[in-house]
Amino acid sequence: MLFRSVGMDTIRAEATRYNIHKKAVDYQRKGEYDSAEKTYRDALLIYPNKPGMILGLASTLALKGAAEEAIELMERGLAVSANEKQKSTMRAALCFLYLKAGFEDRACRLASELPHTRESREVIAPLIRQGLTESEIDENIKKIILGEGDDIW
């Protein structure tokens, strides 16, 4: 009985966090940044160490133009997040926040660590669906592994 209860508590907590994000993102899309900020700040009182909540607040602050606090929160959230999609999005946004805050060197350094376009789902998925020949498959493998004129070593 204890395991069932713990499992249900976990499911309920995940559903609650999902609904918080959904509500806050809806506010963000409507340009209601103050409401989104309040939603995330209230959520952080309950879930202070959840990367999604930290990065959600950071995103809202970035949209509001509060670059310094957004940077601080993004750096904190990135350090504890395990969600690669979330981290990739935040790193890209952080490049521009660094630039906005006058940290061009940090922006350039972080930008150089971002993935190459050729390795993105937007490039690879359409190639997979178009029915490549074996030689085209081999050429794409070569392009990804060896790069397009950029030194990876």
C-alpha cells in the first residue's frame, strides 16, 4: 500500500508541475509576463530545486527584459537539468542574454559550444523520410562525422 501511495503522489506532483508550466507558458504567449512570473515564483516556493521551474522563471524574466536575474537563474537551472532539449533551448537564449548584458565574450564562448545545424532534427528527420540511397546515407554519415570543413579535434 505504501508503494502505491508514493507512486500516486509522484504522478500527482508531475501533473501539478505540468499544469503550472502550461499555465505559465500560456501567460507568456499572451504577453502576460507578470502573471507568468508570479506563477513560477509561487511554484518555486513549493518546488525550489526543480530545474523546470527555475528555467521557466528564467525564461519569463528573459522575455520581460530582466537579463541579469534571467542569466543567474538559467545558469543555476542548467547546472541541475537533465532534460537535453530544455538545456539546448536555454543555452541558445543565454547567448543572447549574455550579449544583452554586455558579456560578448561569454556569448561567443557559449555559442561555439552549441550543436551544429547539420546534427539537428530539422535537418536529419526530412532526410530520413525522403528515402535516401545507400550512397546518400553514407555521404550523410561522412558529413556528420567529418564535418563540413570545421575542425572538431
